[in-house]
Amino acid sequence: MKNEIEEKLRYINLLDIYYNLLSPSQKKIMNAYFNLDLSLGEIASELNISRAGALDSIRKAKRKLDEYENELHIYEKQVKINECISKLKDFNLNDEAKRLIDLIEKENNDGV
């Protein structure tokens, strides 16, 4: 169960980062599946395609997102930066350093 949730969160993040690189139909299906949490049946009905067609489109778009991430590593870098930020927050820092860390965290998490 944890792996399914982690995988879904990973694809939600990849979708946030690489959304504009997907085709219009991939954008529509991936948004419906990951952001609107629609079932395959609901997506198929809404787009007038088969359930198998919806699943195939999702698989292809996921492969595309993986390809982009394997090439660019933006999500991986965001995760590493967030881990460093989390460790920095454990130190007793002055207000200016805390403000800068918060700014870096916000910029890192606002996407591309």
C-alpha cells in the first residue's frame, strides 16, 4: 500500500514539473487520473474511449514523465534540496538565515 501511495505522489510531482511537455490528450487524462482522482471508467466515459484505452494512455504518459525525469532529474534534485533544507532547520539559525531557508524552500517547491 505504501509503495502505491509513494508512486502516486511521485507521478503527481512529475506531472507538476513536466505537465507542459505532455500532449494535450495526455494532459487531460493525467490530470483526470492523478489530480481529479477519477477512475479509469470515469475517464473512459468522459473522453469516449475504452477503459483499456484510458489505461494505455496513462501508461504511455507515465513512461514519458519517467523519460523526462531520467533525462533532467528535476524532481530528484527537488527532493535532495528539501532534505538539505530539513536538516538546516534543525540548526539554531538567526532570523535572516531562517528567512533565506524559507525562501529557498518556497522556490524549490513552486515547481518549474
